[in-house]
Amino acid sequence: MTGGKVPAVGRAGPARVTAGFEEFGRLDLYEHQEVHGDLRPMTAAELMSLAEQIKLTGRGGAGFPFARKMKAVIDSAQRQDKPIVVVVNATEGEPAAWKDKVLLARAPHLILDGASLAAWALEADEIVIGVEKDHVGSKSLRMALAERRMPAPTRIVSVPHRFISGEGGALVRGINGEAHIPPGRKIRASDSGVNGLPTLLSNAETYAQLALAAGLGPYEYCSVGTEKEPGTVLLSITAKGKPMVVEAPTGVPLKEVLRMCGTTAGQGLLLGGYHGKWISVEAASRAEISKASLTEVGGTLGAGIMVPLPEDTCPLGEVARVMHYMAAESAGQCGPCRLGLPDLARTVQKLYEGGGGQAAVRAAVGVVKGRGACSHPDGTSRFALSALDVFAEDIAAHAFHDGCGRPVKGILPLSSSPDHQENTGGVGKLVVDWTRCDGHGLCAHLLPELVRLDGNGYPAIADTPVPEWLEKDARRAVDMCPGLALRLTGVESKPRRKTKPKPPSREKRLR
């Protein structure tokens, strides 16, 4: 397989965006045209009309109507008298997400067709395709670009392999040569995106669906799926530790899609990834594949990520692992992420250990929800709160019966690799040598994001990876520990000072 290993692909109905996969594996330009036909340029009015007729919404998670996004870009360009840039977001930083990688690796020309349609219609100056560094489909994408002529200069931009790198604002900043993190305030790409120009930014599958509809026509495209959400969707389903991508028409029963993947909802089903929601087994049994149906049962379709939790692993332990990972994956640029998410991860860890309580978790969520510079705190909070509802019995078992008796098997992936799923993020973990610790408390002053003092004044450090943006502070805390008791595992240690320094003032720490 060109561009690295990708998961298996299945269908719960007619093959649309996955057409030709069984015959050709990866479709080169000739095979792509044989399956999907030649591409015909469309005007902006024609393309927006097509998007409206098929009710096309973004497939990256937000679900914003594509035609409205196009109109916003056109209006902004006319108002500012500036050219337009088309951006394809194929970064997929979420560990359990695979659909865009599969499209890039096996049907790259379908994505390029959609981007070309948009560039022609908008008379764009440039097309930019954002992918993860060492992305599974990068080689396939480069080969596809070499096979064809694009309507505008086209380049590929690689972003770091981080959860937040795929956020729209973070991608635009990365393309502009800035740090690959969200901008910290709401800036519409349609107003000021790549190089400050009006930018049409949408997900890779969205462009593929647009190209598919242009080839089929709106009537044929809408012949499958539901009336309000016609067509098919791509789902990334991790079952029994292995990812799989499934194309399914909207309206298909969720339980049937899980059955064809050889699984069930297990103890609960995660929808929408780590910014999504857990739903119960009962809810999963009556849901259909559509935004409306999944929202009705308390879930979300999001970017089509689904992870059933099998019966033989500890739900609370799995949730705690992800909470630590999400705390480490933040940009660390605002208080709710820098302080709030590590604290939320600690409260969930205490719940797993049989202490704390649901009230403490909800209080920790209240501190970060709605207060972040981006959506990361809100999404992580949503994941945690839904777990409290779905796994209430398991929480009670940990609180009153010394645990549920099941091991933590690491079912929820922390890396977007089918061969190596465990990746805690960050640069290592802080540990304490209790034979040396005298409870000076300096580490809590130097690193309040990760270290708290218990009732006796000794450091309480959760099993949380140290984020990259805290590495410098973590090393400083290690170096300045008076008792030489603090360690940073997984990284090369630097010589530690043996003199006891004066703690920095609060004003200096906050500056």
C-alpha cells in the first residue's frame, strides 16, 4: 500500500467514495477517471447550488454547511478586494481517526477533484493541503499531484503529530509559518486565513463528497441516505483494538454497522472521538447513522469516530488514560488548558483509584468549560462528563468495592498507528523518590500545572505525561529540588543543583 499501512475498508451499502477500492486498491489518475469520470469545472453559483441540493456539511466534526462557507469566503473577498485560498484539512490529529488517511492513501484524486472544483469556482490563487507529519497518505498524495495539472499552484504542508494540530485555526497558523496551535481568539478563515487572505477551509472528506456529487449529479447522489442527510458517511471504527473505515449510507442502524465490524457496543460506545460523547448500550441499539439520530440518543456524529468499549477492560481506567493524554496534548497557552485540564485528569484518576467523587470531577469541569482559548477544554470536558453518566455502575464499584476487578487494557488508542497505539504524548513523567523527599514543596511552586501538595505538604503527582510546552519548567523543578527527590522519566537527565535556591515570587511565576 502506497504511503504506509492503512486499515481495512468496509461498506454497509453501495460504494461511493470508496468505489474502486476492491478492484484497484489505490486509484491512480487513469483508474480514478474510469471509476468517477472526468472533472468538469463549475461556476461558484453552480457549485454552491450543488452543495445546497445535497445538503453538504463539513465532515471534520463541526458540520457547518459547505455552501454557506463558500458564500462567506466570496463575500469577504469582494469586500476586501483580495484573492482567495483553498485549504484542504487532512491532518486528522485524533488517534482514532482514519477516514482521511484512507482517502489520501487510496483515493487521493477524489480529494484533489473537490479542491479543484472549489479553486475553479472561486478563481483561487492557491490550494494548500494540510497533512500530519509522516502522514500515512503523504506519498500517495504527492504521486497524485504529479499525475495531474491543478487549477492553481498547490502545495502540501505538514503539521506536527498532535491532537490540536488539526484545529482550523492551528492549521492556518502552521501554514503561515507560525506555531501549530490555535490562535487563542476566534478568527474566521473566510475573513483572514492563509497569508491574511479569505480562505475556504474544509475537511478532506468534504471535498471528496463534493467531487462525488459533481460526478453523480444531485439526484443520484441523494438516492441513498436520509432525506435530511443524503449520501454516505465515512466512519472510523476501532473494534478489538484494530481500526477500520466503513462507508455507510445515513439511516443505517448503528448496531448493524458495528455487527459488520465484528463487534457490539460493549459496555458503552464512544462517538465523535475524544471531544465527543459516550452513549449507553441501550442508546446504541436504537440509533441510526446520522447526525440527527445520534444527537437524539445523547451522542454526536462529529468526524465519524466510533470506539466500542469491550467487556473485559476497566471503563474508568480507560477514561483516565485518555484524560491524561488530552491534558498533555493541549497548547498550554491559557489557564483552562495549562492548569485546568491537568487538574481534571487528576480528579478522574482519583475516581479510578476509589477516591474523590463525581462532584469533584464536575467541579473541575466547571473551572475549564467555556473558558478556553480554543475548543480543547470544552471537548475534553464533554468526554469526561458523558463517561460519568454511562459508566456510573463502574464508578460505584471503584468507590465501594475496591475496583471493578478488570484490568486496563488500553483499548482507547493514544496514537494514530494501527501497530503502535500507546503514546502518552509529552516528554516523560514526573516521579518522586520518597526516600529523599522531605516535603519542601518547592516543586508545587515551580510547576503548579502538574504538582499539588497533599494535606501533609508532600507532592501529589498524577500519572500524567509532561507536555512539551512544560518540559523546561519540569526540568527546572527537577534541578531545583532540595532533596534531589524529583525525577523526570523517559528523558535524559541533566545535572541537578545541590544548593537550595530561593523560590521565585508569585508575581515572577505568573509573569
